[in-house]
Amino acid sequence: MTGATADAAPPAVGVVASAAVAGDIGTERTGPRISPRNPCDDVVEHDTRDPCAALLAGVAPLNLACLHVVHGGDEEVLRQLRRERPTALFLNRAGAGIDARVADLDAGLADVVTVGTTAPADPGLPARRRSGTRLNGPDPATSYRGDHLGRTDCSTPPWRPPAVPTP
């Protein structure tokens, strides 16, 4: 598609899909995932600000729980999304290290950051980060094998999980 049709269709599809999912499982468990300027599958987007604004305007009346942003490099679009989205913002800044992701939290750009291959199989990530313990790195040889290897083979971190209060 080209021209106005190309610009209008993706936000409209996103609004309809979000409404359908929210209708099935509830708005408190629903949030669209967008990826402005993400070059996945060789997609080239030149204008992401207007389509993002159109999508957010379309889903605003649904009062969805969150917005998940796969960051494609446009910092102004990210700041715009943060300003205009009143609910939780999940941020996936692919390729960024843990320090950059934590900086996004500290700066208020995100409420939640994803870590993915930056620190796989690290259930104690916050404690490891605070204590300076080495994080597990990705092991491409064991990724996406369909078994537990590469996902649950982390060493025991030097901390104890907090006790779960009993009622």
C-alpha cells in the first residue's frame, strides 16, 4: 500500500485487534505491542510519529493495561509515547546492555524493561545486578531448542528469595 491508505491501515488494524483481544480477556490484561522503526524483515518506515499517534488515539478509549514498545531507534517517538500513554510502558531496547535498560527506568522512559538475551536464565537478575554478580550470557547453541538447556541452567545466585508471607 502507498500514501494515505498505507498510513491509515496499520493503526486501524491495531485498534481493531486490541479491542478484540480486550473483549476476550479484559482490558486489564491487554496492551498493544508496537515497533516503530524496527527493521525486522527489512521493513523501512520513514514516518512513525503519525501512525503511532493514530494508534494511541484509537486505543485510548479502551483503557488498556499497557503499551509494549520494541524500540527502533527514534528517541523522540519513544518520548512522545511516554508522554501520551498514561498506563504502564514496557520497553524492549534490543541490543542494549543492562545499564542502558536500567537508565530507561531511572529516567522514567519505561515502567518495565525487557532483558531477553542480555541476561537469559537469570531469575535473580535484580539481586545479581545489585551485588555485582556476573550475569549469564546468551548461549546461541542452546537457544530455541525446545528443551530446558540454555534457560534453566544458571548457577545459584548469592541471595535468598524473600519469604512468602502466610495468611
